[in-house]
Amino acid sequence: MAYETIIVDVEDDVATITLNRPDALNALNSQLLGELAQALTEADANEKVRCIILTGSAKAFAAGADIKEMSEKTFVEMFLGDFFEPATEAVAKVRKPVIAAVSGYALGGGCELAMMCDFIIASETAKFGQPEINLGVIAGIGGTQRLPRYVGKAKAMDMHLTGRFMDAEEAERSGLVSRVVPVKQLMDEAQSAAAKIAEKSMLASIAAKQAVNRAFETTLDEGLLFERRLFHSLFATEDQKEGMSAFLEKRTPQFRDR
Ligand code: CO8
């Protein structure tokens, strides 16, 4: 499918989806969100793809929901239209690992979109924020729920109530991002993380993703049981036999997702 607001590139097992509305700092309008939902669903279904990278430009991952598009909306239009839902549903449904590679602004819906991914790699120029309070609204696609899970209540409240931005160094220190690299290395770093993930058994990757995500949804006891059942179930796979044999035989495993 031809997209106008995103660029999709599939190379070496990795699909890279680049948000591409440079004139609006990749603000998330309904067209972009629809295209993003479609591209994520396609990448997840594409057998060649083993990991997905979501990124923006050097200046902006995404500066939030499109304020021009939203500004005149009524409550009823927002309530019935819910134009964010297809994209948020699509991100939530992706079973393959999704890395957010963030440079520049990741604000409002942009910060929320990055937090929906499995982990965030940031460039030194990344700036995260939930500045919706400055517009007389609050976050609407998970910012009040996910940010405290990443950085704790104190910083989450600070950011949502003051609208201040968090730079990459603070974001890494606070647990919002997993790595920070110079801006020129961002895509190489994301590609190399994606390539590492793509080498693994997809069965184990999906199980790991499901188990970690379950930690945020349930009690410790239930989460531990869920993890143990997934762990046990992987012994029904050829990839477990291959992975452990390869270790013992001191060779590289050849996983086949079986
Ligand atoms: N929406 C629309 N256009 C935008 C946005 C945006 N969020 N952000 C930037 N732009 C546009 C600007 O209007 C400008 O366009 P133009 O050249 O036509 O005037 C262009 O991008 C460049 O922006 P600036 O000139 O402002 O660039 P600066 O480098 O001076 O500033 C900033 C960069 C600091 C990022 C600044 O643009 C800014 O503050 N942007 C808005 C950030 C913001 O408030 N984001 C939150 C939006 S609300 C939201 O995300 C809610 C999500 C949940 C909704 C759920 C609904 C169901």
C-alpha cells in the first residue's frame, strides 16, 4: 500500500516505519494514525519481518496529536470519532517486538506512542514530555498510566502537571529509555538491536514480550505463574532443543520458529 505520512522499509528481517510529516514535526493526525495502524498490522503479519522499528526524524519523533486537527472538535466528535483507537489498538496487538527509536521531540501523543512500544532507544537530543496541560487538556492515549509505570509517580506528576520536558539523560536515568546514543548513531543502534532480536526464536521473543507485559497487569504471584507456564511450554519447541544443543556444542543456534 502507498502511504503519504509514513515510510515503510523492510530489510533483513526488520520493518522500519518512519513517521513522515516533517512540516508538522510528525504531529499525529488521523491520516497518519490510520496509515500507522495499517503498516503495523501488515508488518506483524509479514513472515519476513522479525522485529519492527518505529521512528521519526532527527528533529521530532512526534510532537503530539495534531493540534490543528483537534482544536475545533467537540466532545461528541472526540467521543464518537476516537481517531486514536485504530493506531493504539494496532500497537497493542503487535506480537513481534517493536523498538521506538526517538530523536528530538516525543511530546504528548508522541511520547505516549513511544511508550506503547516494547522499549525506547533515544538519541542525545531526545526530549520527552506530556505538555497537554498547556492546551487545557490531559494525555489521552496512555500517558497518565504508562509514564508512572516507567518513571514513578513523582516524575510523572511533575511532567503531566508542569508540562516540562525530560531530556535524554534524565529519561535514561529514570527508566523511560533503555539506551542513549549520539543522534547520528540512533538508527544504527536501533537496527543492531533489531538484528539481535531477529536472530532469536520468534516463539521465545513473543513469550518474553508477553511475560514482561504481564508484569504490569497482574499480581506478582499470577505473573510468576504465567511466566513459568510459558517457560515450560517452550520445552515443546524445536527451538529450545536447538538453542540448548547449540550451546553445548559451542555453535551458533539456527532457530526455525518451531
Ligand atoms: N500539532 C500540529 N502541528 C504541530 C504540532 C502539533 N502537535 N507540533 C508542531 N506543529 C507544527 C507547528 O504548528 C509548526 O507549523 P507551522 O510551520 O505551519 O506553523 C511546525 O510544526 C513547526 O513547529 P514550531 O514552529 O512550533 O517548532 P519549534 O521548534 O519552534 O517548537 C515544539 C517545537 C516545542 C515541539 C512546538 O512545536 C510545540 O510545542 N508543539 C506542540 C507540542 C504539544 O503540545 N503536543 C501535545 C499535543 S496534544 C496531544 O498529543 C494529546 C494526545 C492524546 C490525544 C487523544 C485523543 C483521543
